Amino acid sequence: MSAAAFIILSSDEADHLDAALDAVAGQGFDSGLVVDNASRDATAEVASRHGVACLTLPARVPYTKAMNRGLSRLLDGPARPELVALLQADTFLRPGYLAAGRLGFEGRADVGSVAPKLLRTEGPDPEQRLEMIDAAGMTFDRRRKNALVGHGCPSRAYGLPAEIFGADGAAALWRSEALWDCAVEGAILDENMPGWGCDADLAWRAQLLGWHCVYAPAAVVDHIRTYSPTTRARARPVDRRTQFRNRLLMMAKNDTWADLRRDLGAILLYELLALGYALVREPELLGGYVEALRRLPEARRQRRIIQTRRRERRVPFGLVAPD
């Protein structure tokens, strides 16, 4: 059986981390790592009590940088696990998660990731479960907008496996070979676009390089969702602006000319509507254009690396399952 490891990021989330590590313990992972993002609480002590290695960062950094440091430590060496579960402190695996996730890779050397069924919860205890879907994977439409599949639907829905665009970043099971293959100059997650959307960017990059994602409904994870379509109105303006900005950077990096020509009408219409909406309803989003322009040179530099690699592999054009 292939070796599997997990990595969990905790940023002052010791209480949730304790429950998350309890849920991980019975899954059959061979190793694990807690990334302590300069927490001021008992994160390091919780990891030690559970016998899990802990990487303590000296200063708080964005999610992308923290996870990259943890992944480098976890995967850099001769004992690299074949599978890696990317988790967060507010995700609580249900029994059988890892076993069900492994099945998604069987017989498919081109599957780079498996998306579990995320169910919404308000906390780690069973009585806090909301019995509705948080995400049955992630989809991507012709406007270049990523969305959570099945968000808000009854928990019994979306019960069949399927190939999808990607796995939501809250909990995803990856083939370590695919993660390293998607890295650009050693960075698996793009540190030029910290915040919301970095999981969609990784999923898109994986597709460009020939990797597929499979949804495994029997791999179930309870998740406390802090930013979603149902909570966006309560989100901080900076978070909404970050999501707005990162979508533009993803397009600058990952879009192929063939896909762009095919979907140009839908993209231009959406951009006009988005600009109008920002001008009238959420002027704080306008700063996203400025931030995207500042980060554009790095995005274009990465684009040259990614697209050259894609062309060398002759990966066919076309996003998986665009709406």
C-alpha cells in the first residue's frame, strides 16, 4: 500500500487542531506535519501531545508561503510519501477518509488529486454538523470563475464519483509526484497570489500539465467554512478584493490562447459586468485591478515557465468540465 502523509496548517487554532489530529489518528497515515504559523496559542504543544512533527514559523506568513515551507520539509527527501493530504485545522476527517481517497488513484497514473466530500459544520463535535454539503469538489466556468460544487445541498447529494476541475483547498489528497511536478521554481502554491483562489490556481496548473482530479464522495470531511458564497457578504473587504485580484492573475498565468479565444465572449461580458458591479456596489474591489497590475510581471514570468512545460508535453487544450 502506498505511503501517505498529511500536513495541517494552524494559525492560532489549537482547539480545532486538537480535534483535527484526533480525527487523523485512525486513518492510517504513515507520517504527518503540523505547520505552526507563528501561533501565540498552544499549537506546538498540541502537535507534540499527538506525537506529530511540528514546523514552527518565526513570523506569521500567508497561507501559500506557510504551506510551501511545510511541503518542502515533508516531501524533500528519499522517504517521500506517495500521497499527501493537504488539510487545515478546521477540517475533521471522518473514518475511512484515507481508504476512500486512495481508491481514486487506483488504475489511473494520470490522477494527481482526489477531492473529498466536504460537509459543513460549526465545530468538531457531531452535534455541530449541519448536514449539508460544503463542497463536492471545485468547478470552473467559461468566465474563469471557480465555484464550490454542491454548496448548501443536502449531505446525501453528489453521491457518485466523477472527474472534476479540482479539489477545494480546505482538504485535498494529492499524489506527491503531481505536487512537485506543478511546482514553479520549488513553490507548489503561488506566493505571488496569496489568499483566496490559490487552490484553483494549483488545480488549473495541474490540468495544464496533464494531471486529472477525481471526486470521491466516500471520503468525507467536516469543515468549518469561513468564506463561501453564503458568507461572502460578511467577509472583510480585503478578502473580497484578494479573490477579485487572484482571478485575474490566474488568467494571466494559466489561460491558453486557444481556450481564451473560445471563451472570449463570456469573459469580456463578465469583465464588463464585474467592473460595473465594483463601481456601483463594492468600490473596494477596484483596488484589485491595481494589485493585479503590480503582480502581473511575476505572473507573466511564471506563465512562460508553465506554458513552455505544457507545450513540451503536448497536453491538449481545453479545461475539464467548463460550464
